[in-house]
Amino acid sequence: MSGGQIAGLIAAIAFLIIALAFLLLAARVASVTKEVRGTVKEVNTTLNVVNAELGGLTHEVEALLTKSNTLLNDVNGKVAAIDPVFTAIGELGESVSELNTSTRNLATKVSSGAKNSAKAGVALKVGRTAMKLFTKKDATK
């Protein structure tokens, strides 16, 4: 075997190795592509199911939101109707407080008047006694 034949044989073996490597790479790419196709099919199936369910869910959510809005409007109306009651209760509390203050003032005035009345009663008795003594002195003279 000559040097040219050996070089040709080495080149042929190298080409065979490259071709085998390319075949292995192509086989792996093909298997990955097959797996990706399967995954894409599963995703499409899942999306179809989700889309079918989403329509029903959307209608249920819309109905729930409508009911929630109706309920909220009802609650707002009832709160607005009750608001004057709380205002009246607040005003009643203020009136009771003013009545208590007025009652205390009246009690203070009555107590003070009773003290003054008692003093006047004592002064009246002293005056009558003095008048009797004075009239007795005049009568004895």
C-alpha cells in the first residue's frame, strides 16, 4: 500500500465517521421532534378543553358579578335608609345630655333656694320673736 492509498483510506474512514455522527445526530433530532409533536398535540387538546370550559365559567362569573352588584346596591339603599336613624340617635343622645345638664342646674337652684328659704324662715321666726318681745315691753310700760 502506497502512501496515497493510506491517505485515501484514512479520508474514507474519516468520512464514514462523519456520516455516522451525522446519522446519530439526525436520529436524535428526529426523536426530539417526535416528542415535541406529541407535546404540542397534548397542549392543543388541553387548550381546547380549557377554551370549552372557559365559556361556561365566563357566563358564571358574569352572573355572579351581576348578583354582587345587585346585592351591593341593595345594601347601599338600606344603609342610606338607616342613616337618618343613626342621626336621630345621635341627636337624642345630645338632647338627653342637655336634659341632664338642665336637671342638675335645676337641682342646684332648688337646693340653693331651699337653703335661702330656710334662712328666711329662721329670720322670720327671729323677727316674730323680736316683735313679741317688743310688744310685750310696750304693753308692760
